[in-house]
Amino acid sequence: MTNTPKSIDAVTDMLAGENYVCGRALATVTYLSLTLGKPLFLEGEAGVGKTEIAKAIAAALGRRLIRLQCYEGLDAASAVYEWNFAAQMIAIRTAEAGGGADRDALQSELFAEEYLIERPLLQAMRPQAGGAPVLLIDELDRTDEPFEAFLLEALSDFQVTIPELGTVKAPEPPIVILTSNRTREVHDALKRRCLYHWVDYPDFDREMEILHARAPEATETLSREIVAFVQKLRTEDLFKRPGVAETIDWAKCLLALDVLDLSPEVISDTIGAILKYQDDIQRLQGSEAKRLLDEVRKDIAAQ
């Protein structure tokens, strides 16, 4: 595959150029995926950067990003193609108004490319300007096993079949990235087709790097307090621990409010940027926010 990075360090630099900070292990599996042409399967908690890496790769390589957002009930037809029934009905009415159209000829015309609505999987099989696209199959764990089985076949040969038109095979396999929040286990057969990586929460230093890249306007003092506080929250008994995405969102909220350092009042006012469940938010009301902030500042002073 042309213009792909030639080393693990080159992958790290490439992603850093798109403000995506990653560790050696993730850079290695990304390099192998790009070099060997194998799909990359990323699992981890929501908000740790699984989707963002696909965006960063597409931007860095100058490729089109095609995203298939998975959901419960997603089937092969919705992921591959559908026919434009409204346009087909207009064509039928027009033919009838013209009088006595040949039925076989009309049927052939109705199932031509011009009436085909391409969905993400079919789009990814088409030739693209600039090279094969990046196909992001996001939150695969939201779908069911029949769709996984279909996807296994599609990714094995990088082709899909449209009964009325025939088989469409990718001239160059797309760069495939699958993500899962692990709300359920994805079948082993699909995982075996991929290179696998668990994307964990970053440590303090890496999360500081990420925040510097994504919210460079934040002062060093505020950044350290934000990251330390979010990391402290992740050790608490919460229904949903905040991800890196929430860290960045919170920093941007605080910058918009011209906050210079954290206080229990500021935390209370902006807690909705990092916690998304009322039970978790209630835990941080009153003296709890102050307790955590005091612990954070004590930890920072000890570093």
C-alpha cells in the first residue's frame, strides 16, 4: 500500500501530526495492520480514542473515511446498499404514461446503477481518489451474530454481492478498523481475521500529552489538575468512568469559562462534562468534590 508509514516510529509521528497521541503497543499494531493489510480490531471503554485513530489515519494518509455506525438490528442490506424506491416508482409512472413500456426493458432499467443507493460497505469496495479508503466499523458489539457472520465473509474477500447487478470486488482492499465497547463478546471467528488491541485508559503522563495536543490553551497547572482529577474519578465506584474524550471536553468547558484552577464550586457547575449519569453526579455533590480535589492536590504536590 503506497504512502503508508515504513516504521513504528513513523506511525507514531504520523498520528502525532493529527494530534493523536498513542503508545508503542498501539503504534505497533497499527503499523502491522497497514503493512500487512489486515483489519485492526480495537476494544476498550467508551471515550478512550478508538474511533479517533481511524479519523487520524484517514486524515494523515489523505484517504476517505467511510464510517459504518453499528446499532441493534443492523442487517446486511442496510450496511451494503438499498434501491431508491421513490425514483423507481417515478420511472414506472413515467413509463406507464408514455404507454406500453417493455416490461423486461423497464425492469432492467429500474435495477441499474443510477437507482442504487450505496451504503458504507459498498462504498468501501469502490475505487477512491487517493487510494483505498479507511473503513471504520464502529461499535460492532451493538449488532448481532448474523451480521457478524455476514461481515466475516465480506472482509475475507473484500467483496459484496448485489443480486440484481452481481459481485462488486474492491480493486484495493480498504483499511479496516473495527471498534467495540465490549458490551458483549464479539465472535472469535471475526477476531481471528484481525489484529487485536485493547485500548486502555492512558496513564497520567500520556493523558497530559493528549490534553496538551487537544487543548493547548490550558495552562500547565490547570491541565495537571484536570488530568489528576479525572484519573482520581476513575478509581471511584462509578456507573460510567470518564474517558479521555470527557477529559478533553471538560478542559474546553473550563477554558470557555476562563477558569484558572479547579474549585469545588467549578467542579459542581461543570460536572456534566465528565459524568453522564445522575447517580454518579450525585456522588460528587457537597463535600465529596472537595475531598477528591484535596487528594488530587496532595498527590500533585508529592510528585
